[in-house]
Amino acid sequence: MITFKTIKYKNFLSAGNTWTEIDFQKHTTNLIIGTNGAGKSTMLDALTFVLFNKPFRKINKPQLANTTNERDCLVEIEFSVNSRDYLVRRGIKPNVFDIEVNGNPLHKEADDRANQRILEESILKVNYKSFTQIVILGSSTFVPFMQLTTANRREVIEDLLDIRIFSAMNNLIKERIRVMRDQSKSLDLKKENIKDKIVMQESFISELEERGNVNINANKEKIISLDAEIVSYMEKNSSLEKSILGHSKDQKSVTGAGDKLVKLNNLRGKISQKVGTITKEHKFFTENTVCPTCQQDIEEEFRVNRISDAQNKAKELKKGYEDLEETIKLEQERERQFNLLSKEITKLNNGISQNNTRISGCNRQIRDLESEVQRLTEQVANRNTEHEKLAEFKVTLQDTIENLSDKRMEMSNYDFAYSLLKDDGVKTKIIKKYLPFINQQVNRYLQMMDFYINFNLDGEFNETIKSPIHEDFSYASFSEGEKMRIDLALLFTWREVARVKNSVNTNLLIMDEVFDSSLDGFGTEEFLKIIRYVIKGANIFVISHKSDLHDKFDNVIKFDKVKGFSRMVS
């Protein structure tokens, strides 16, 4: 049970810089009065603001700070839950949000939203909507239960019956299902990926085993063919080398012919020159008997001897020249043969060079083929490793399939749990179990207020209302006073349900202007009897403008406005 003790506030709305403090426990019934704008309803806004960070009325949060002082807006509330005492402090300008437990600060999270969740879910165990349905009945911005949406009606009743845990569990299960669905998709993709790997590995092994040896043998045959081609080129080179050797021997026999020709041609030149000199001498002595230079007679004997010598020398030179010409011809032939042999040897050497180039090309091809043979041989030799890889892929595939099956089985179980925890599942069964009690209590309180109708909520929280003459009504068809009686009956019923379930049971009950416009005099009297004699364990605060109610309450709290600030004067 939540037992509210005190609340105090300053610089909050019209309240000034001095504390306004209200004791929730001192009196059972309390009447709060005052003129419009005096601050009667400020307590409602302070209460919901300090607990839920939002005012009861439609006021923007920054507007809660007093417009005159404009800072140090602060609200504090003290309450107990079971054996623990709590103090909650919340303020604006500066922002303040503190929680104390038994006089010690509660560990704060970095985010105030997280601290608010702790306050609502772990301490109060009630949210704003449910709190206002159980603790407060207002006449302005308050939305009665019958005017809530179906979802919000369900939320209130789930809080009262303490079955919101099923919704929380359902949300967790929904999130878990989402995670497992994503995991299943990933496993499906992994499964298909492994299947593709298995197909490729099997194809690789098949090619390795079926074509590996064929390729090895084909490459070996190419190597043998290239080896034979190399042998053929080497044999050709051997033949060419023999020819070169023979030509070289032949060339030795005609070696030096060029040098001899040079010498012989030089000799021929000298002989020709000598012949020319002798010819001139022969001509001179043949044609002259007197010296042309000195004009002396040339002795005949001398002249004849000189002519004879010249003739003899000419004959010798002619014979020598003829022999020389013959020798030159022979050497020229030898030189021609030398040049022919040199050309042939060069041609043969070029042939050897070409064959060596072909041999190098063959050797290069052989090395490449031998490397390929070695690679293929190693692949074939390592096929066991590839089979091991294939086996690993198959094991991984089986594990993935089993994991996927487990995930789908787990997801199926969660789906079943989700179906149970949905609104139309176990929660609905629990709600239907309590609906007769709820309807009984509502009608009980309506009869206490002399409002004789048969009011029933169904499993979808829609109302069925019948009068004594069996006419069907809806909540909207009633007058404001009749609606107020239904709202009061529901409020009292929710408090009774909370008390029975010990879910959000609390001592505090606040009603804002319920007497001022909606309840007639007779209804007011009956209502006062209910809150005094029927509602048990509650500290009741009624906000009203009526001046004739003072003697009907244990305590009267009056608010006035003094110098622009709201002040509690009694």
C-alpha cells in the first residue's frame, strides 16, 4: 500500500517563495475552499508533477514555475510503501529530480527518464493514467474511465489487477521473437551459403580426381615431345658443327691468299715499272746515236750492248711477269674459295644459333609444364585435404540445420507464449474472472447514491446500461450529474479492487469540484455518507466552491491570494 504523508511546494504556479505544506494523514475528510485563482487545485498539479513529471491540468511544464519569481520552483512529497519511507523532490529552474529511500539518496541513472521508470515501475508500481483513475476525480481536464479509449481502459484495469507484468512479459517475448526471427534469417542465409560451398567443393574434387591425372599425362607427353624436339635440334647442331669443322679445315688451305695477293700486286707494279724503264732505255739507244744532252756521239758498241741488254732484260721481265700473273690468278682463286667458305661457315653458325634459340624455348616450355605437373600432382596428392574440407562443410551444414530447427522450435514455443499473453489470452481470462466483482461493486455504489440502473462492463470494457424498465442506455446519453455518479461509482470500485488485489492501494483520494455543478443536493448527501462511512482507510480531500459544506468535513483548508501569491490561511 502507498501511504501519502505530506506534500509541500513553493514558487509553483501561484504559490510564492514560502513553502505551502499539506498533511495528507492528519484528518480523514478535508474540504479545500477558496475563490477562483486562489490556488485550490494547485495541490493536484503539484502531486502529479512531483510523481509523474506532468501537471494534472493542461499546463505546459515551463509555465509551472511562478511567473513572478521565475526560479526555484520545487515540490517535495513524502510517502511510504510497505516498510520503506520515500521522499521525491522535483524542481524547475534549476531542474531537480531526487529520490530518497529511508533518508538515503537512491542511486541515480544518467538519464532522468530511466529514474522516472524506476519510480513508476519499481516504487509506485502505477502510471499516470491509472493513478488519476484511482486517486483523483477532477472536473476540468480529468478524463473519466468511461471516456478513455479501449486501450487505456484495459491499461487501467491491468494495473488494478496487477497483470501488467503479462504485458511486459509479452513485450519481452515479442522482442525475443523478433531477435530469433532475425537469427533464423541469418541461419537460413548461412545454410544456403554452405550448400553452395559444398556444391563447389564437390565439383572441385570431381575435377581434381577426374581431370587431374589426364592433365598430368598430357603435360608429360608434351614434355617428351619437346625433349625429342630438343634432341633433333642438337643433332642438327652436331651436323652443322661437323660441316663447319670441314669448312674450317678447307679454309686453312687457302688462308693467307689475300696477303699474298697484296704482295704479288705490289711486285706486279714494280715489274711493270721496271719494264717501263727498260722500254724507255731500249727506245733511247735504238733511236739515238748522239747524246741529246751533250751532243756527243754514242759509241756504237756501247749502244748495241745497251740495246742487247735491254732486250734480254725485257725478255726476262716478260717471262717473270707472265709467271707472276699466273700466280696472282691462283691466289685470287684461293681468296675466292676462302670467302665462300667463310660465308658458308657464317650460315652454318646462324643455323646453330637458331637451333639453340629453339632449344631454349623448348626448355622454357618444359619448365612451365613441369611446374604445372608438380602443381597438379600436389593437388591430386592433397585430395584428402579437400575431402576433409568437404566433410567440414557438411558438418557445419548439419549443425546449422539443427540450430535453425532449434531456433524455430524455440520461436514456436515463444509464439505459443505470446498467444497466451496477448490481450485476448490469459489476461482476458483474469479480467473476465474479476468483471462480475467489478460490475457488482459499481452497481452497489450507484444504489448508495440512489441511482438505480444496471451497469455492466464486458470483456472489451464496453458498457451495457439498463434502467428498471429495461431500456438500454449508454454513458453518453446521461446528464452530467448522472455521469458524475457513474464516475464516482467507478472511482470507488477501482479503489476497492486495488484494496482487494493490494496492487495500487493508497490512502489518498482527491475530488475536484464534484459537488459544484454535477451533483444535486440529494446526491451530495448520499455521496458524503459514502466517503465518510463506506470508503475505508482513505484520507479524502474535496475541492469545492460551496460554502455550506464546512460542517460536513473533519478539516477545512482555505486558500487566499495575498499580494499576487496563493497562500493557505487555515
